[in-house]
Amino acid sequence: MLKLKSLLISILMLQILYAQDDVAYSFHLSTTTPYRQEAVFLDVNISQLDHSKVMLFNFTLKNSKDYSFYQIGLEEREKYHDLRHEYSYLIYPKKSGRVKIEFDMVKSLTDDDKVTYSISGDRDSVKRLEKEDIVVSLKPILLDVKDLPKGVELVGDFKLTYSLDRQKTEAFDPINFKVKLKGRGEVEPFEILKESKSYRLFHQAPKVKKFHTKDGTTTSIEWEYAISAKESFTLPAIEIKAFNPKSKKVYTLKTPEYKMEVDKVSEESLLDSEDVPAVSKAIDWDWWRWLFSYIFVFMAGFLMPRDLFRRKKPIVKNDEEILAEKIRGAKSHKELLEILLAQNDSKYSKAIEALELVLYRGRKISLSKVLDMIDIG
């Protein structure tokens, strides 16, 4: 009986249903007790109950330092006065303990007469849709986040691959070491190989790819290092402690330790005692060729008209020209609406209302016709 009661409580926590007068809300969580950095899937269904009105919904999660989130799905199902939105989110709690997931929700109300009036007339007389925007207060969802086992650096299911082009080289001739981390989970970029007094490390920022889907986040990080040294050294093993929340098992990703054999070069044979091979004691014809070519180029530059070397002034575009390019380059109604809303300028109101009618009311207004409503010079 006690187990059955606990199961029922768990189900109620995963599926939250409630209505607020004219709109019903449904929240479904994959779990309410995740581990820190474990993927939590949230489905939100918002349905219109009062069919006497025309409604628009604007819903999202609030930003928080306690979690990160990604919208991975949106379905809009609209019949006459029967609007339904289905949202899908991927959430990663960043801390253990109690985490509160909060929401931003705006419900807009209007009617058929106002919708008809807003689209009446020709392209130059589209009126702004009159509507009442109502901020809706929704109950937050609480997660009881479990801490990770001690020493864990990664959360998810990952594999580590690596390659070293050789283990024997000459002094200051770099070797190439590549490492790739790939798998299912959310990972921020980090450096996998540390600096050392035994060798010099040359590298750029790691290459990171992430894909957020209804199956979770797929992450790959690639590191490429060039390593040089003047004498033999040991490239230390890499060990990363990881945790798979599905199997609840800790595992270790690692590379082996490498003994690098470096053929030394005597200090006397170097120009500056570091990284530069000695020059030949015979006549260095390359140096003389370089000197004559330098003198020739210098004299040619001195004698030729200076106008040939004047650099053209770069074309600097102002904010209005940059905005005009963005507007002309919009590929969809949604992209154009986002650009115009970001300007917060009343002169785009006609175009904004037309785009809202296309996206939220199913009206057939071509993108080119909307662009004609905008004065972009």
C-alpha cells in the first residue's frame, strides 16, 4: 500500500494539469529528481477553453543561473477559436538541491471583427491588430536535483578517441596530438591537455559542435595540439571521470602515457639557442638573393607612382543600411517578424501585424507583400 501511494505521488509530480478560466495548461516532466547536468525533458500543452474569443499565446521558460534550457519543439494546432500550442524543452540543472523552473506567459485576446478590420484595405492601409495582452502567472515547477559522485567531471554517455603521429622526433620538431570527445550530454568547452615545463604546447580553441533534439544533446569537442621539446619527455596520460545518469555508473575516459624520444641538437649549433637550426658555414647564396631582391623591390616601389599603393577606404555601413540588408535578406515570415520586433519602432507596426496574422491566424500574405509595407530605402 505504501509503495502504491509513493507511485501515485510520483505520477502526479510528473504530470501537472490545471486550468485558469479560459486556458488549460499541462506540464509533463521526464523526471523531478535528476542529477546535476542530467537532461530533463519538459512538454507543455496550452489549450484554449473559451471559444468565444480569438487568442494568441506567447510562452517560454525564464532564464536562470540555476539551469540552462533549449526549445526543441513547437506545434501549433488551430481551429476556429480553438488554439493549442505544444512546446518541448530540454533542461539541464546546474546545481544540486532545490531548483525552481519558472515561466513567462502572455495571453492575447481579440475578436473576429478586430481581426477583419486589421486586414481590411490595401497594402498601404493595413491596421494594427487591436488586442489585450494579459501576463499570466504560472506556478513554477520544482526539481529536487541530486549531486554527482565525487570527482565527476562529465555527465552523460561519452567516448574519447585520440591519435599521435609519432613518438620519435628531432629537437623542436613538433609532433601532432589529436583528441576527440563525443557522446550524449551537455558539456562546456575546456582544455584537456595542460602546459608543462618539459615541452611547448601550441594549440587553438577546441572545436565544439552541439545538437539539441528530442533525444537529448549530442556534443563533440576536438582538440589539436602541436608539441615541441628540446629533449625527451613524457606526455602524461589524460583521465576524465564521467557519470552516466541512466545506468547510474561512474566510468573513466583516458589516453595512455607516451614516452617521447627527442634527438637533441647542441646549443652551439643554434643561432639563438632555441628553435632555430644553424646556418651553413659556406657562402649563403639564399641570403644574397634575398638581399638583392629586397633592394630591387625597394627601388621599384620608390620609382613607381604612389597612387598605385594607396589603399582604398573601406566601405562603412551605418545602422540603417545594416538593418535594411537584414530585412531584405529575411527568408521567412518568422525571421522577418523577429527582426522587426527587435527594433521596437512603431513605423514597422503595419508589417508586424500582417506577419502576426500569417503566423498566428493562418492568413495568406506573401513575404514580398509584407516587405512592400516597410520603408527601407
